[in-house]
Amino acid sequence: MIVVRWFLVFLVTAMLALSTFVTGAMAETVLRLSLPEAERLWQAHNREVKLASVAVRGAEADQLVAGQAPNPQISLNVASISPNEGFGAGGPREKMMDSILRLEQLIERGNKRELRVQAASARLDATQHDYRDMQRQQRLALWSTYYDLLLAQEKKHGAAATLDLYTTSLEASEIRLKAGDISQTDLSRLRVEKLRADNDARQAVADCEMAQLALAYLIGQEVQARSLVAADDWPALERVTGEVGIAQRTAQRPDIKAAQARWVAAEVARDLARSLKQRDVTVGVQLEHNLQNAPRNSFGVGVSVPLFVRSEYEGEIARAEADLELARQQLEKAVAQAIGEADRARSQLAATADRRQRLESELLIDAERVAQAAEFAYSKGAMSLIDLLDARRTWRQVQLEAAQARADYAKARALWHMLTAWEKP
């Protein structure tokens, strides 16, 4: 029994150790992604893009339906049945009744089928452009989310470094308090700052996890969300180009092309509504079998046309005219908005570039120099704790502003390329 008991204890201990090792290994597993690698995952797994591709297949099916001619109709009628004698004796061909087999075909006039095909083709073009526009929008969302994660990581690392600094300072100050070098008030101030740094570090971790989840959804990696790491550096500053010819460049955007295709589809639909005034003709041929009257077998032909007694499709035509005007107005609105968005994006890119350059070339360097001088002066007793804390806060604030400026510039750069040329940043 003792041997069994010790064996069970050993087994449980080994399982706990193995579980701890596996948990630690999983925690240390990271998925470092560059922006091109994230984009490859996005192309394979993005759900919004997949939904847009389904809409394209539906439009292709609509085009197939539009090109199909009306099917013929066949009918079998039985008449001249005597209420007294009924059907009569004998087989089906000997029954005392009139059997009529009729075949009818609708013949469309006014190029209705050709117009339907043209309208469906234009709508298919619009849907395909919508698909490319969805790709464009989702790619921009990917870039923005990737840079959000990169910013969250930078804030997380900075908050952790600040927490380590205050932790070390607090430990050293507790020793100095015992030696009588600082007051209890100064130690309390350091504790307050350390608690603030601890809260900032915890919030930075939460923000980083939220950014990981957002990126994981876009690339279809929700299971590995907590292991995602943005591995690229911030994009370098570059000169803003494309001030001339914005209208020509934005005209090639897929959303503008989609609006143009819908305008064409609305124009064809207007012509299709007008073609309803041309009457379609239904022609038919029939075979009649009758035992009661001679001849027993006969055939006939027939033609039918609709009578425009109550309406001549005025409502359908008016609706098509309104839809055409709406499509034209929407195209003009889309073009105007595209040009305005490109102008604003260019201005935003220039502003964020200037702000980032000022922070990196001036404020960041000066704030770091002041913080280092304050740390040295405080260590020599030549500066008060309040001044040291103020220098640290200023240094940390400038660091956060610089990180935010890099993220703002990266997003503005991505937006500029997306709006003007649908290019990769």
C-alpha cells in the first residue's frame, strides 16, 4: 500500500509539473506578424470579403437568368363530356369526350431580353466593383488595426518600463528613509506615483489584448488572438505626392466605378420599362381529338396579345426614370465625396507627418535630456522629488505623444493610398 501511495503521489506531481510546463510553453508562444504576413492571412480568412464574393456569384446567376428566353407552355384540356353518358366505354382514345393538346410560346418584342441582359451585366459589373471596394475597405481596416496593435504594444512596453523605474525608485527610497536621507512625505509621493504606474501598466495590457482581438478577427485567427504580435516598425516619413490629378486618380476607385455601372444599369432599365409598350405576342398550336364530331382529329393555331385598356405601364416607366435620376445623383455625390476625402486625407497626412517630425526631432530629444538630467541631479541631492516626478511625467507624456503621432501618421498614410490609388502603403 505504501508503494502504491508513493506511486500515486509521484504521478500527480509529474502531471502537475507537465501541466505547468505546457501552460508556460503556450504562454510563451507568440505569432509575430509583419504587415505583408497579416495581409496574406486576411486575404485567406476575412469574412466580409468572402460575403462580398457571394454577392458576385448571385449577380452572375442573375445575368444567366436575364438571358434566358421564356419557356413554352403545354396544356391538356378535356371537354364535351356528356352528363348522362359520362366518359363512355373503351380505352382512353375511345372515350366520348373532346381532348385538346395545346402548345404555346411567348414571343417578346422590343428587345426586352437583350435589354435585360445589358442591365444584368451592368449590375454584375457594379457588384464586382463592390467586391473590390470591400477588399479596399477591409484592407484599410487591416492596416489601421495592425497599427493600433503596434501602438498598444509600444504603450505596454513603455508602461512596463515606467513601472520598473518607480518600483526601483521606491525600493531605493525605502532604504534612504531608514538612513534619514528622505522624508516620509517623499516616500508617500513615490508610492502614489508607483500605484499610478501600476494602473497604467494594467490598462496598457488590456488595451493590447483588445487590439490583438480586433486584428485576430480580421485575419481569422481568433484562437491565437493573445499570441499575435505586430513585428513591423513604423513606416518612415515620406513626402506627400499626388496633389495634382486627384479627380483623375479617384475616378479609378472601385466605388466610383460601381456607381457608374449602376447608372448604366438604371439607364438600360429605363429603356426596358419603355419597351413594355411594345406588345408581346403569344402564339399557339393545338391538336384536338373528338369522337363525337367528324373529323375525329384536327389541329388549329392561335395568337394572343395583351390589351392596353387600363394602363400602358406609365407607373413602371416613371419609376425607371426616377431610378435613373437617383443613380445619376448618387454617382455625382460619390465623385464629389471621393475628391473631398482625398483632399482631406492629403491634408491629414501632411499634418501628421509634420507633428511626428517635430516630436521625434525636437520634443522627444529635449524631454529625454531633461529626464536624464533630473535623475542625475536627484541622485546627487541637487533636485527635489517633486521636480524629479514632474520631469518623469513630462518624459512619459512626450513618449506617449510620439507613439500616437507615429500611429496617426501610419494610418493617414494608409488612408491616403487607399483613397487615391488603392495601393499598398
